[in-house]
Amino acid sequence: MEACSFEGKKIWILRVDTGEDILISLKNFIKEKGIKQGLVVMGYGTMAQVGIHWVLHNRFPPDNKFDKWEGGIELMSMNGIIVEGEPHIHFTASTMYGAFGGHMEEGCTCYVLCEIGIVELDGPQMTREMVSIAADPGGKPVKRPQLKFKR
Amino acid sequence: MEACSFEGKKIWILRVDTGEDILISLKNFIKEKGIKQGLVVMGYGTMAQVGIHWVLHNRFPPDNKFDKWEGGIELMSMNGIIVEGEPHIHFTASTMYGAFGGHMEEGCTCYVLCEIGIVELDGPQMTREMVSIAADPGGKPVKRPQLKFKR
Amino acid sequence: MEACSFEGKKIWILRVDTGEDILISLKNFIKEKGIKQGLVVMGYGTMAQVGIHWVLHNRFPPDNKFDKWEGGIELMSMNGIIVEGEPHIHFTASTMYGAFGGHMEEGCTCYVLCEIGIVELDGPQMTREMVSIAADPGGKPVKRPQLKFKR
């Protein structure tokens, strides 16, 4: 573990409109406003389509399952961070039959309403650097894009 | 999509007590403290009853299903915003049989403990204005209360 | 209900690494940095194991069910507060078969990645004090560690 402190710069509210892709809208907003790093602390609304992936097991190397479907879906939370202008977002959603969630992919579109809260961060620069975190069954290193704090 | 930046004014922690309605408590707190706009970034605790609605499909006009029930329920997140003193909140909750969530209605009562985190916002005024977002099968406009930023 | 306002001091990002316990890492971080109080507003990643408890019903006294298991699990949100250096965290997680969540116990370990956002708070001191919130069927008081604001 490692931790680093930042100053809150601005708090942004992003409104995504009916039919727009939530992740693409967030990426366009980040580019337009020149945001380098931030915390995505809030996201809610409704969705007409979902794009998602999940990890499939807890071994190395990881395997992901990607899926897409459509329907009337409540979006209850978005949590993630923006590093070097790139968002990494997990979300929780539900229908009346129960909740699901995972890694947000393109394909999550706004149905009636979607509003996102972002805290832009000032301070040390964050980067992602590939580091070995484990070995696969053949002994080959498994890497992940680890968060680094440049103080 | 449209985005607007704000300054964080104060960070509030609201403690809701056993038997109290979570949404009504939040509304009373907003009124008492004269809060105009803010981000609801955190909410957790346990609930003895739930009041909720979900969208039922992704066509226009939307249809909602409202429900209420009681039980011992973990509250895991509350995400939403306060505009012109009105909160719009989505929540996620769970029992040992799985999670659910959606739009928070009156009827969610605190069981043992409930604590909520609100970031009050300074800056441009937000409003909600009815705008057409789609047409129903007969061609009649479908409206939603869209977030507007008055800069 | 009762509410109190705080100033945001610093915003922390905590990176938890593969194999590390999420709650223990958070506790170690709090101790190392001397954090007294804060809001946990964001947490996401993947987990290889889960440690959780849920309330079982809505009567007094409450009963909790504790559970632990392992698998490849998406972590979608962490919400909670830190009072007198002690974190109280609820989380939401999911596999492709659906979401679950509740009170985070030790036993939630990071699989590939886990990043947590904490807003350190300045202002009135918060404490937890045991207060009676109900009576059990025999009339004996049931207590909970209620949040108090020392203004």
C-alpha cells in the first residue's frame, strides 16, 4: 500500500443527456476541460444500455468477461479515479430484479438522466506504470498498471 | 452533455437515528441549514424498511415501479445531488441474499445507524427545467427535469 | 437526526496492492498518517476474497451474520466515515452473477487493483458514544455507538 495527499481544486458536475454514452461523455468532458487527475465520487441516473466487464476468477493471469445488454436500468453509483486524463470507473446498477455492477465500458447509455460528480485534484502527479504483481502458472510475470505518486 | 465547476463550501455529516426516515431527514436537514445545492457523496448504515422506485423499461414515456418492504437491510451507498434545495438520491442496499437499489423514496427508515456525507457547493446556480428529450409512440414530446447551470 | 459541518483538509488516495487486506491497509494508513476523522467517498478495484457481515432482521437486539469466501470479485463502491481514527465502511461488490454488499470486515483482499479516496476533515471533533436506541423483548436497553459532534 501507498498513499498520497492532494488538494481539491474544483468540483465538477457533469450532466449526461438521453442517448449519450456515459463513459465517452466523461472522456470528452475530461479532454475539453483539460483535467489531468481527479476523483469520481458520485454518479447516478438511469441507463438504456449497459457495457460492462467483470473478472472471472482470482488466479493469475486474470480473465475478464465483457457483456452488453439493454433495458431500463437504475444507475446507483460511480466510483473511480482519473489519472493522466484517463478515467477508470466502476459502477453499480439495478433493475427491480436485483443489482449488478463492475467495470464501466463504453456502451452504458443515459436513459432519462445521468449526473456525475468529479473532484479535480491538485498536487503530486499520478501516473500508471506496468509492474509485476504475480506469476502465471508457467512462471511468467503478470503485470498491472499500478498507480504511482510522483512527489 | 454539459459540465460546470463549483467550489466546495462545507462538508456536512448528517446522522439519521433509529426509526427516522432517511429521505425526510435529509430534506429537513437541507431546510434547517438553508442548503441550496450540494453533492451527496456518501451514505451508509442499516435500514428497517425500504421505499424505492425503478424504471421498468428503456422506452418513452418511462414507467416506474414503486415498492416498499421491511427487513434488516445493509445500506452501502447513497449518490445524488441537491438542486434548489431538493435532493435526488439513488442508493444501493443488500441482505445476505443479494443487493438491490434504485431511486430513494420516503419509506427508507434507519435501523441501527445511518450517516450521510454532503458537500455543499458554492458557485453557479443550478436549476431543473422541463425539456423535451424524446417523443412517445404517438409523437407527443416526453419531458424531463434537466439540470441547468446558470453562469 | 443531527448534522455538523466540517472543512475538507486533504484528499487522500490510498493504493492497496495485490494480496493486501483492504480494511487492514486502510487502518494502517490512518495510523501512519495520524488521521483523526474523514469521509471515505470512493473505493473500487477487484477482490480475491471477501469478509463481510449483514444484519439479519430489523428487531432489537440486532443479529449479524458474518461470512467469508473467495473468488474473482469486482469492488464497485466503498462508503463510510473515520471517527477517532476508526473506519466504519460499507462496500458493494459483484460477480457476473449479481451484486452483494454490506459491512466490510477483515478478509477483503485486493486481487489486481484497489484504490480508495478519503477526505480528511477539520473542525468539530466526532466521537462515538454508547446510547440506548431501543429495548429488547425483555425490556433491556439496546445500545449503539452513536456519532456525537463536539462543538
